Amino acid sequence: TLTLAPTLTLTLTLTLTRYLILDLSHVYGMDETAASIFTKVQRLAATVGVELVWAGLAETVAKRLGRAGLLGDSSRRLATLDAAEKWVEDTLLQHVHSLSLKWLVDKTCRQVCT
């Protein structure tokens, strides 16, 4: 549970969630308060193993998030929401494929499925 304001509480159930896409394509400016809220969201996500994926960041917004320490070298930043969705989908499919190969121990099954 994350309390963002006295009247706004955000409760996330992130049992199987691995990625959270934040589409900021319609955001062209950001103040300190907004950046601090995203910092709290990132901390909450990190505690449950969720990676933030940033989409559509304007340069001004990216600079503000960078100053807040949210856009490091390991940050996932994509130009559009479509690109972010495609990256997440490809990453999850790659993970599922690697799991399937792990569990297909029979050589014949592995040859047929790959």
C-alpha cells in the first residue's frame, strides 16, 4: 500500500507482474512533486520485483526524472507505448520459451518444439 496523499491510497497486487509500463507521451512538463511520486512508485515496484518501462518521454520530462534518479543506465526507455508493449511482449515470450526448453527434457520433444 502506498499513500500518495491523505485521501489517495494506492494498493497494488503484483503477484505475477514483472513490468509496469508508464506512458507519459502526453506529458510535457513535470514538477518536483510529480517526480517524487514516481520515485515512490519505483521504490514500491522494486520491492516486489517489478521493472518500470518508460514510454513516450518528452526531453523535459526525461531530464526531470533523470534529476530525480529515475532514469539510470539500466532504465528501460522506449519512444512509444507501442514500442514498450512490443518490448514487454517479446521479453515475456522469450522467457516462456526458455522455460519450455528447460522443461522439455526429452530430446525428441525438444526437437519437435524447436
